Amino acid sequence: MGLSLEESLRLSVAALMQATGDSQRVIAGVLGLTQTQVSRRQSGATSWTLRDVDVLAGHYGIAALDLLAGPTRACEMLPAARRRTANAAGKGVAR
């Protein structure tokens, strides 16, 4: 059996964070959460919500279903302008 949807989402978020250079602190700001709350979602201690999925998909410029489809699909759909290599300085860029 494959990954659960929750596990797939955690992997997708991690892959997108890596691809864009976003930190948990950046994601927390986007979602209106604390870094600790994002960490708990990423560790599986707390579940991501559907609202989180919608907001994250918008933040990354991809469809919510692409975010849920797994890390490969999520990263394939990530606009080139959002990729770390396309960012001005890459690290520390506020989004």
C-alpha cells in the first residue's frame, strides 16, 4: 500500500519548502500559525486542515489537488519563478 494522504501532504510541503527555500517560519506566516504549529503538522503530531491546503496551494501557485498528489507532482507544477534558483538571492527572501 502507498502513502496515506496525510503523509503525502507532509512530503509535498517539505519538498516545496526545499525547492523554494521557504522555512517553517515563512509557512507559519502564510498560514497565520506559529512555527511550532507548522512543525507539529510536518511531524504528524497535528493534521493539516483543508484550509491549510488551500492557502499553501495558493502560496506556491499550484492547484490544491497537485499539492495533495504528492511531492513529485507538487514540485513539477511549481512555477519556475517560485523556485529557489529563480529567486533573487535565494535564501532569506521574504514571501
